[in-house]
Amino acid sequence: MGGTEHLTVQREGATLVLTLNRPEAKNALSLAMLVGLYDGWTEADEDDSVRSIVLTGAGGSFCAGMDLKALAGQGMEGEQYRDRLKADPDLHWKAMLRHHRPRKPVIAAVEGHCVAGGTEILQGTDIRVAGESATFGLFEVRRGLFPIGGSTVRLQRQIPRTHALEMLLTGRPYSAPEAAGIGLIGHVVPDGTAREKALEIAERVNACGPLAVEAVKASVYETADMTETEGLAAELARGWPVFDTADAKEGACAFTEKRPPVYRRA
């Protein structure tokens, strides 16, 4: 497994857990963290034994956004990773899930600060859990900046536009209950238990047919901007082949025999 000094990678059964690990800076994004994230998404995509991903943060925070010292020209930790960025100038956007969508479900487990770039990364995840004291928000306009991680495009597609615009234009913080109320997150849990809840959800995902799970996720995203007629046609093209897989046959047999299915991605 990969990882860097600012991004740890662990396996929990069939789940790959990526932990933003720069707690002294509330897990503000660093070059080492971005490289670690990109490598983590790649590892999950390439390893068929990985069926889900949990993204979380160390030290009671999720992510406080970009390292503003670096933006101000004061350097960024992890100079040894500069060659990676030169080789792939798009790496940081892929790491932040702006230009990349993992084929496995990504579950966010948020504690503490999830603001600016943290909220932007959050929008690239599929299922979202937060501790009750977590804080969300896109603070860029308060600093004279633009949330260029995708928020002006994605946020209005994920929550009602009036809420998206208020979050984008005021730069104010949102509590976890308020974020849940507008649909930005799906679960609010006691502080310190977001990772546990995310892993619980991951286990439910992992128990399902992996080919079906990946096809369903792909269909949801690829049909999002289609007309209903176009979307239904695309859904049929994506979903019908799943019925011909060994996994589908195993699911039916397991149901008939009243036993847990054993899926083999075939």
C-alpha cells in the first residue's frame, strides 16, 4: 500500500481507508497529501479486492482547505514530490476528485473542520457521514478567492441552488445538522464515531455484488445531465450486461439457498 507523510493508507477488510494526516494544520492540503490521495484513488481503482473507500482525517479534523502559505508563495512541504506534479500537471485536481471519479464508492467520514478545499473534496465523494460538531463551508470569497475545485458547478447539482449560492456567496460556516438539512451530508453521528459509521456503511456496500455496485455508481453519474429518455437508454446499456455475470447468478443462488453470497467479480 502507498501513502505519504501526510496521507496514510490502511485496509479494513475490502475497504481502503485514506486518512488525511496533517493534524497540526487541520489537514490543510499539502503536496505530499495530494500525491498520496491521487495514489490512493489509483490503488483502489486497480485493486479488484478493494470494494469501497473511506476518506477521513486525523486529529479530529477532515480538511481545512489549501495551505494558504503555499498559495502566498512561501513554499510547500514535500518538495520531493515536485517531479510528480511536473509529470502530471493535473495530479492535484485528480487528487481532489475534480478531474477523477473512482469506480469504487467513496464514503466520507468527517470530524471537525471540513471547509474550503475540504468541502470541495467532499463534493467528489458518494456517501457522507459527519460528527455532530463538524463544520462545513466554502470560505474562498471571504479571502478574495474563487472555489476552483469544482464547487460552482457541482454544488448546485447536489443541493438546491438557493442553498448552494448562499454557501458560495456568503462564505459562512455551516454546522453538521444544517449541512444535513440542505442535503450536503447524509448522516450526523456523535463526535468521534464518523469513521465507525462510514466503515459500517462500507461493509454493507462490500457485501453486495461488486460489478453491480460499480455499474450502478457509473450509471448514476453518467445519466445525471441526460434527459429521462437518454438516461433510461444509457441505464439499460450499462445495467443489462450485469445480469449475464457469474455474480448475478451467485446472488440469485444465494437468495434461493438462504446463504450469504460469495462474489468473484465475474
